[in-house]
Amino acid sequence: MAPVTMNAFELISTSQGLNLSSLFEK
Amino acid sequence: CCDLDLYKQSRGLEDPELLARETVFSVSEIEALYELFKKISSAVIDDGLINKEEFQLALFKTNKKESLFADRVFDLFDTKHNGILGFEEFARALSVFHPNAPIDDKIEFSFQLYDLKQQGFIERQEVKQMVVATLAESGMNLSDDVIESIIDKTFEEADTKHDGKIDKEEWRSLVLRHPSLLKNMTLQYLKKWTSPLHS
């Protein structure tokens, strides 16, 4: 659960679509 | 019968030295990156180019997933705006994610990523759209009130000019105060992955 104190961009940055390290995984 | 743009894209690894000079990668890193590129670009159509489906497949290991952010990242990588990535585009874009890339490049890329309408600022409605998309992706459910409070708080802090939008200068000052917001702009993995020790 995201706390209200969380920065919106902090939440957004958890998106799987922004996790490019998976490009390197088989 | 043919898309001329396809033939304008450079295919293959033509000049690794030049690309190494223009990015933060070494020649051997460029060569390692090219091997990855070949793998991704042959997943659906073996044409030496990455299309959006292949990019999504490499990111999510499935082409069934729709993602606002995967689309945004692909569009930013696609500097020639022709819907496909050549190796040069791929290497230049990933260079920004290298641990040794300048922080200013990371700040600029992340700003463009979140500036969905490419207006030169991030407006509240765009932040809401991205928050809602992130929550939907992860199956998290938050009430509209909670979402609005999170965005209120973010704007209270980020929008120092109080004009209801976050411009590049405000973005820069926000991420310098909260470096964790740029965490996904650096792939530590990239350094390890391209090192000669990687098997």
C-alpha cells in the first residue's frame, strides 16, 4: 500500500515498464 | 512494397569505435551490447531491428502486456521516429542508463519520459495518468482521494513556482533533492553485464 506521504514519482518509478534491467535478463 | 525507412536504418555493427567514442561504452561493451541487440531484434522478425513488440517481449517476457511506460521508453529510444530501433539508437539511448553517464543526461531523459505530451513541462493531469497506470500495472488499488493527496503533496514540494506544472528546472531541483527518483535511470547491471568477466 502506498503511503500518502509517498512522492508520486517514487510510485511511478516502480513501474515494471521503467525497469530496463529486465532487457538483460534471459 | 517496402518501407524505405527500414533501409535507411543502419544494420549490423558498422563502426563500434565511433559509437564507443560517442557514448560512455567501451568498444568491447558496444560489442557485447550488439549481441544483446541481435537477440532482442530477432525475437519476432529477424530483420536486425527492434520493433515495439520485440521491445515489450524483452522487457516483460510476454507481448501480452500493455504498458504506458514501455511505450514511452520505446518512443524516446526511437529518435528517428519510424517505429523501429536500429542498433545505434539502442546503444545511444542505453548509454544514458550507464552508471558512468552524466547525471544531467539522466535528468533530461527522465523529464522527457514523464512529459507525456512533450510540452516542456509535466502537468498534474499527466502525473495522475502515470500514477493510475502504475497502480493498474501492479494491481494496486488506491482510492481517488488517496491518489489526489499523493499528487497534492508532490506538487507542494515540486511546483515551487506554484503554476500547477513542473518545468525542467523544478524537475532538476526535485530529483537532486531525491536522488532515488532517478534510481531506474541507472542500470548497475549494464556495467557488470558488459564486463569481460560476465559469462
